[in-house]
Amino acid sequence: MLNSLGIRSVQEIKEKIILPHPKESVAIALGREKIAAICYDRVWSPSAQWRSPRQSVPDSIRFYGGTAPELAMLKALHAKEPLIDELELQNKFYLMQRNLVEIEFFRLLIECCAELREKALPEPSFDELKEIILDKFDDVERSSISSDFMDFIGSIAPICIHASIRQPDGDLINNLINKNNFDEVLKHSCGESYVQREITRSVIKAYGINTVNIYGSENTRMKEFTEGDRRVVVASLEGIGIIDETTLTWEQILDFRKDTNARHKYIRFLHWLDKDMIGRSPAYIEDEISLRLQDYERSLKNHGIKTVIGTVSEVLDGKYIIGSSSIVAGLSLSGHPVLGFLVGAGLLIGKVVIKISETALSFDDNELGINSEVSWVYEVKELSKRQ
């Protein structure tokens, strides 16, 4: 790998280690650094020498531990090979300013990539992928497709083809990770998110730093946190205005972080399932969340931060929230019947749906540290602006 990059030694790839202070909150959020920096004191990121200045996280916010998976990520960035994920497609799509629901478009891309894999084409052309995409539209829709949209299809064709060719199975990825072969993992389309979780594990092991993973979609999170035996609670906010990272600047982030009151209100709403909600009546919960939502929206508006419609979900270790015995029994059953009314359809406040669910995922205490948070997802659903 080093020779293929034209690098004489591993030392040339390394950079200065910057660690957070013991009381600072820390997140690993590849591709979601700006959103993470609003909530968390420190965010994992390589320095500006590995990323463009526009994408670079300020030194006052970023941290870097120099562990093996972090080093592999630097090598990938040095090679300037695109790390393919859904966020890159989202950012390209934002530039088109199209009034479409993103998730539907990504489903279309997934279908097209699946067709390419079924054909087993060794080196499919861009035109072949574009034709597969266009076949999904009827005659009326095709006649209304603009030249800009055609150019957009052409711009993402290399990404889709790369993704379709390099889709590994889970066993292969896990085998590479067990061998600490992170360089090879990063050659795959889904590799970045797998290495993200390995960075989390490595910094906990090396430095005792408790971190939280943040993802851009539920699908990405579920690749890493598969079904297991650890019960968790998923606290969701659907139809909420989440920060539009395509318009957010680091200057706005630094300004927002200085406003401790606004930041507290922002975080307090997103962390809505907290100790204040346990044992409360449905009426109290509804009133409290409504007030927190108003404060959340006002804090962003006062700082000129634009939002788009999306979903935010927090995965919490069940034993920290409602106790291991009751989570096994089920949220809507005896033990915590008050929280049960948020299961299923949930609670509608304005245009936001608040609800909880339970599932079982694979992780351990060494990976989680002392946090109750397992992970976050900030997923854009529509390009429509909320404010």
C-alpha cells in the first residue's frame, strides 16, 4: 500500500496527536463533522493537510489519536481516492437544488447498482449506468428531464459504478478488520463507516476516551451495529428541521458554540429522552418536549442556521434509561407504562413525530465506555428548507 502511494515510510503519513481534555465530549462523525461540532466538544478529524481547507475541522475542535485505523484513513486521504458514502451523493444532489425526496432517489441508485452487479460486467461504462437510471422513468418523465439533471447523472456515474463493483460481504470485511487490514477495508465502498467504528474502539482502548459514533443514515449505522444481544432504546425525532450542512460554515459553528444558552437548548431537545422524562405523565412529557422544540428552533434561527427536513435518532443503552429488566419485558408493558405511549405511532408535536422503540444490537462495554449513548443518526429526508 505504501509503495503504491509513493510514500517512503509510515512516518511521513503520521501527524501530530491532539487529544481532548478528560471532561470534553467526543464524537466520531466522518462526513458529519459540522453537525457533531454543534453538540460535541471534540470531533475526530485529520488536519487540513489531508483535507481541503473548506472541509477542514478547526484545531480547537478536532482530535486525532494516531491509532492504526486512523493512520489507514490518512493513507486513503493521501491517495486522494474518493471514500464513497451516501453523504457524498447527498452533497452532490444538494448542488442541483432539486425538489425531490432524497431517500427515493437513493433507492433508485441502489436498484441500478444492483442491476449492474447482476449483469456481472467487469468494467461497466458510464453510459450503461445512465441508461439503467433513465429506464426507471416513464416517457413523460424522460421528456422533462433537464440537461442539468443529465449532467448530474453523469457526475455520479463513477461513484455508483465504484460502489457496485466493490460491494463486499460482511464476512470479508470482518475478516479484514480482525487482521487490522484497514487499508484494504477502505478500498470498499462501505469501508469508511466500518473504519469509523474501529477508530472509536481504538481510541477507547489506547486512551480511555469515550466516544459516540454519528452517521448520515440508518442504513450506514446498521452496517456496523448489527443485530445482537444488547438491548437498546432508540429515541427518534421524525420530520424535524436538522442543520443543513451544505450551507453551514465553521464561523457559524464557532459562534454557536460560544453561545452556551443556545447550545444547551439545542442539545436538550435532541437528548429528549433523559432522566426528567422517566416516571412523568404523558401530559408532562408532551408539554416539556413542546417547549424544548421551541427553544431548539429559536436557537438555530437566532444564529441564522438553516435547516432541512430530516430524522434524528439516538440509540441509548437500555439499562441506563429504564433498567435491564423492564427493557427485556418491553417498553409498552409493565415497568414503564408511561413511556409505552411513545412506542409505535409516537407523539405528534407540530410537524415533528417523537417516539421510542427497542431493539437488540451488537456492542460491548469496552466499546461503549461509560456512555449511555451508543450512536446517533442525522438523516436528511427532504431538501425542503424548514427555515
